[in-house]
Amino acid sequence: MNTQMYQKQKNLRLGAVSLPVEVIFHIIIGLFALFCIIPFVFVIIISFTDEASIREIGFSFIPTKWSMEGYDHVVKLGEVLWRSYGNSFLISIVGTVLSMVMSIMYAYAMFRRDFQYRGFFTMFAFFTMIFMGGLAPTYVISKQLLGLYNNYAAMIVPLLISPFNLIILRSFFKSSVPDSLIEAASIDGSGEYRTLFQIVVPISMPGIATVSLLTIIGYWNDWFNALIFLDPTDKHVPLQLLLWRMQNNVDYLVQNASNIPPDVNIRDMPKESLRMAMVVFIVVPIACAYPFFQRYIISGLTVGAVKE
């Protein structure tokens, strides 16, 4: 009886590390997670720190005085702030959905070995990773030919296709979707679109969720396209560009304090706490989006264990 129990416990621990090693791994991973969280906590603390405290003792986890002035300056934007928030959400969601639909279909074409022009489209996507048209041609074509100016399309279309995302999706399709499954679906009379969206996509959800997370972060953080394709007073301005302009205005006032009337106290303007408050405004919404993708990303770790 004891021998059987010992053998059973041995089989359960087969391939597992010893308890001391497991404890060490947990400590290392815990420290790594802590090092990842501490910078963001530090940013939040600085955003609530009074500017005089920053000038006195610098950045600190325990400031001498707390203040909400940085957030007050951002909230004073009022309707403009909330409209830019709505623009960022709309651009990120619509752009991510359209980008993923196009990327999935393109990557599926590169994945299918029986597709005649597979090599051409793969090389076409890879070529754009190495050689770019440049800013001036991109601006002229986007504005004059495609009409991407002062509209939502100017923020969505330039980021629709990413060659890096295409290669990731194609590689994930190759590792998780057996060729025999595609052949079986074809024998059963399934068309290409049905095979893609009812067979390939459900199997590849971990990879699609990962690329979707990268895409939505790219749209959310994009401010450069808004800078060159939107007027300063345009109603489509996203949050990132609005806060970037606000920070530039504050920096300009601080650098040119000698030209400001003496009744305006530029010294007490929350320059550093305002910058950190804007970081919080930008990071918190996209950080809240991660849990929606987390279970797909974690499940993707076990996909490699499924054999054909």
C-alpha cells in the first residue's frame, strides 16, 4: 500500500521542480511583478504631490505636501477633455476591429499553402517592414489622394495593417491549426470564409487576442497622425494630442516666465504633477482593457501542447 502511494506521489511530481526551487521561482516572479508595478504607483504618487514639495525634496514616495492641482488643471478643460476621451475610445475600438478583420484575412491567405500567390503577398508585407515611403509622400497621398484630413478616417486608416501583426498571426495559424483540419473542412464543403471564421478563428483566439491588445494600445497611444492630419481646433482631436498640447503650453509658460505679467505666478504652476496626472489619465483606461484579453493570452500558453 505504501509502495503504491509513493509511486502515485512520484508520478504526480514527475517533471516538477523541487519545493525549494519552486519557492525561489515564486520569489523571483513576485519581485519582477513588484518592479513592474512600483513605477506606475510612483507616477500616481507624484501626480498627487504639490509642486513646492517636488522642488524641495524632488520625487519621493512620501511628499511633504499633497495636492490635486495637477488634476484640477486637466479637468478645467471641461467639455474638450471628455470629447477627446470619446474620440480616443471611438478611434481605438473601431480601428482595432477593422484592423483585426483585415489582418486575419491577410494572414490566413499567407498561411494557406495551397494559395497560388502566397509567396508574393508574404514578400509584399515583409517588404514594407524594411522600406517605408517616408513622411512627405505618406502625408501627400493620405491628405490629397485619400482625403484623410480632419476626420476619424485620418486616425484609423494609417494604422489598419501592420506587417509585424500579420507575421505573428500567420505564425500562430501555422502552429495551432493543423492542415488536416482545413482539408477536412474543405471535403465537407466548407467555403474559405466559413473555414476562416468558424474554424480557424475560434482555434486561434489566444493569438488574435494578443494581437488585438497590441493593436488597441497602438491606436490609443497614437498622437503623431493626429498632429499631422488634424487641425488644432478640430473636433476629432484624441486625448493624447490634447494633453500633449496642454503640456507644451505649460512648458512654454515656464520657459518664458520673464515675459509673463507679474500678477501671474508661473512658479507655482504644477508642471511635474501635471505631467504625471496626464500619464494617469492616459494609462488607466488602456490598463483596464487588459483583463478582457488576459484569459485568451493565458490559454495561448497551452496551445502548443495540442498535437495533430
